[in-house]
Amino acid sequence: MKLTVQQVIDGLMQPGGAAVQTVDALKFGDPHAQVTGIVTAFLPTRQVLERAVGLGANLVIVHEGAFYTHHDSGPPIDDPVAAAKLEWIEQSGLAIFRIHDHIHHRHRPDGIMEGLVQALDWDAYIDEHRDAYSLFNLPETTLGELAQTVKARLGIPYVRVIGSPDMRCRKVGALVGYRGGAATAIPVLGREGADVVLYGEGPEWETPEYVRDANAYGIAKGAIVLGHAESESPGMRLLAERLGERYPGLPVHYAGERPLFQVM
Amino acid sequence: MKLTVQQVIDGLMQPGGAAVQTVDALKFGDPHAQVTGIVTAFLPTRQVLERAVGLGANLVIVHEGAFYTHHDSGPPIDDPVAAAKLEWIEQSGLAIFRIHDHIHHRHRPDGIMEGLVQALDWDAYIDEHRDAYSLFNLPETTLGELAQTVKARLGIPYVRVIGSPDMRCRKVGALVGYRGGAATAIPVLGREGADVVLYGEGPEWETPEYVRDANAYGIAKGAIVLGHAESESPGMRLLAERLGERYPGLPVHYAGERPLFQVM
């Protein structure tokens, strides 16, 4: 199968086409190169890029950028790590395409959320998909049990929890990535009435302090903080599955990473 | 000693006066009320406010706001937790003053950083105080030992660490609060050449992924993520000490909080 990097990108940008203002772009590599294989990942770490090279894949599709800022405003200036990474990537010849806005906003439901739902095996419990979150009606459980289930199904070593582990819960709201902040997650608990929110990342003085206050004022609420990568990686794994179905002749792999933090 | 809330605020706003655009303000209470006692804290949680009431203090001085946003844009709309908290605060009659920008920017060094340095007992190792960070030359240690020392001295149950625990380190940069992002923390590791950064909070795909990459490209770096409250609470404890010295006749206390997260 003869397929160029640009043809894969054009396929990815269906449905809906790219947004006008977007971070989604081919960051490195030749759009006319023939694709030998695809690796998807949360972020183009060294291990991910080496894995692609080792697998003979020359197109890496990632959700976050290579240089540590959401807007990909370029490598940090006068920085030895960025310089080494830039040189390594350019010498590798890898094409790196970032798909962030399209997979979140052009897919209905959000393609990253779909991956999380699949990984949690919660498809049967979906109540509603909204733009920035999804609501689930789970069989009644406790916050502590829910945290253990989530850890096991996502294969992550720890989660950070606010609320009583014994709290009964049924209605859960999930938010991927950096949607754990006050503007996105508090209305899920407050106006939507979810018992628990499950999210990737968000400012600590926002939703976590809200949940602490809720319990102090006699309103039982809980939050489970997964980690940013932990909440979005399943979406990139699902993307690899779908690309594998779309291009049956082409090797397509998902490359996971080790946990970012060690808890000490 | 007869002292009004406004007189304490005027004293706090020395030196330099309040910034023109600032979140620092009397959020609740009567500026003309006579102060019966002061409690300082990181954030006005229910437990902090109850402690003030229990101590007979009617002025609470906090670093972060009551309603889960940096800009104190008001309580979340139609929210039962915010409504309960608002009613409780108004019935308590407590005055709540927020000091955020002044203590960070009008004090030299940053008054919150000073508290962290004191809590870490690193005064002898200060290399330089800069606007957004401070540099320390520590006796050589390892990243793992450093993490244990920091935990013990700050009295916190866990830290999140990136980098090899065996990495030797000497030059450390510290950043309080939400200064752990790429724009503030990466130059400390890169251009300033710190071995390790120690910070409160910051986006996970920024500094942590930089540190992971650094080690992958053969440049030994480390990061210790304290938690936002954990990095800034010592500054509010130091403020209580200073207010106690300024007003010897007045009861002044610092109210700590339990850790926000349970790691499961």
C-alpha cells in the first residue's frame, strides 16, 4: 500500500476538516514521504520516538507537543535538552503529526473521551456526552472502590482522591486532559449533580478545594485525579486501532509510556 | 489594643502599597470592625474558618480565594456548595482579607518564598533570589534524599518526583505556587543550570516531560512537585509570626489544613 504522510493526515482530518486556529499540524518530517508504519502516543517522548524507529515506522501521531507547551511556541530558548531533542528528531527523519483540537472537537463524541470510556469499559453506563465532559450512571459503588476499579482498568499505579472513600456514588462525570479546572469540572458536580468527577489534571485550588468544602458543608462529593497522560493515552490507543482498521496493510502501533511521576 | 480590620490591612500593604490590578482585597466583613484576633491560612476552608471562630479571631488572612478561582470571579453560579459556604461566612461575621499579589511581588524576597526557605531551613544555602524563583547551593545529596528531607521538613505525606532517585544534586531552584510551568521552571533547569527544581504545581506536560526528556538525552535533571498548598502554606505561617510581632497584644495564629489529596 502506497500512502504518503499527507494522505494519512488528510484522512485524520475527516470528519469536519481542521479548525482554523489549531495546534494540529505536521511538526516534523516530509508530507510527501511514503509511510512505512504509524505509531500513536500521548506525547513524543524519546522512548516513544525510539520505539517508532525500532518498529520501522516513520510517522508518529501524538496528542501533545514535543516542546513542553500547549501552543507549541517552539523549543525553550538556549536550552540544552531542547537542542538535543531537536537534533535527534531531525536526524531520525521521523514525521511527527499532532492531533489535539480535531480529535477533541471534531469528533462526536470527543475521540479522546471515547478511548477513556472504552478503557474503563463504561460504554453501557453512558448517560450523556457533552462538549467538555461525559456523564455515567454506574451501578452503585463507593469512592474507594471506584478509585481501585479505575486504577486497575487504566493500568495506572496511583490516583489522587478527594472525598471519603466510603462515600456511596452512582452518577459520575468524566473530563479528560486539563478539563479538571473550576470552569469545567465544578458545574458537573454542582449543576449536573454528579457524585464524583474523574479527571486528568486541573489547578489544585479549584475543583479539589471545592470537593473538600462540599463535604465540610454536608454535601457528599468526590474527585479522582488520574493524571493528564493517564486520562488521554487511551484515546491515542483507540486512534491506533482505528488507523489499523483503515489501513490494513500498514503496521500501526500505540506506544505507551511509563508513569511520569514517582510518588515518594 | 484597639485596632480595626482596615488598620491591619493598611499595615499589611506596607511596603509599596497595593498593586493597581490585584486580587488582594477585603472579601468579607466590616473594615471598621475592631480586630479580636487574626488567623492566617493558605485558603479559607471550612476548617480554617471554624478554627478562627473557635479561637475568637474575627480576621482571617488568606493567600487564595474562597470560591475556587484565582481571580475571585465570584461563587460558582447555582451551586449548592458555594451557596452554603457564602451563607456560613456571612453568618459568621468573619472578615476575610486576601493577600496574594502583595506578598509575592511587593516583598523582596517574595514573602511566600521566605516562608518556604525558613521551613526548609535553607537560609544558609541561598545563592540568589530572583523574581519568580530562588536558587540554592546545597551540600551534595541525591534526588531521593532531597525528596525525603523536603517531606520531613515541610511535614507533608508525599511528593511527586521525576528523575533518578540516585542522581547527585547540589544546585536547586525553588518555585512556589503555580510557578512550576514551562515558562518559569524550565529556564531554571536549562539556562540557570539547576540540577533539580522544587515547585508547588504546574502543568504535567510541561516541566515534568522536560525532565523526563532531559534524562533520556543524557542530561541529569530532577523535579520535586510539592503541591500548591504545601509550597505556599509556610509563607502564610511566617506571616502569622510577623503579625504576632507587630501586634504583641493581639492573638495571631496560623491555621494549617490536612493534605488535600489521598494517594490511592
